[in-house]
Amino acid sequence: MRISARNKLEGRIVEVRKGMTTAHVRIDVNGAIVTASITNEAVDELGLAVGQKAYAIVKASDVMVGID
């Protein structure tokens, strides 16, 4: 599949927490945790589970990061 996203971060799923309609999927990317909010339906269709290799794909023209 071809995508136009500018950043693709490889990591491992460390948590999948489903809510009423939306799930939060936490991915460990070299010690940094990236959290994705996706639908519960997408979690089920993709078969996402803790321990799986996954990619966090960031599609944005501007990404802001804050550090203490």
C-alpha cells in the first residue's frame, strides 16, 4: 500500500484499551510511547494485540512536540 504520510515510526504494541467507540493503542517506539486513537472496529479488523510489531503513521504538515 502506498501512503503519503511523512513519518512512519516502527515499534511494538504495549497496550490496547478499548472505550465505548474509540480505542487507544500505545506503541513503544525505541522507549518513547506513541498513542493512537482509532475505532474499536479498526482494532478488531487489524487484529491488534499487545506484543505485535506495528507502525505509527503520522500524517500532518506540522507536528509539535513539547519536552520538559
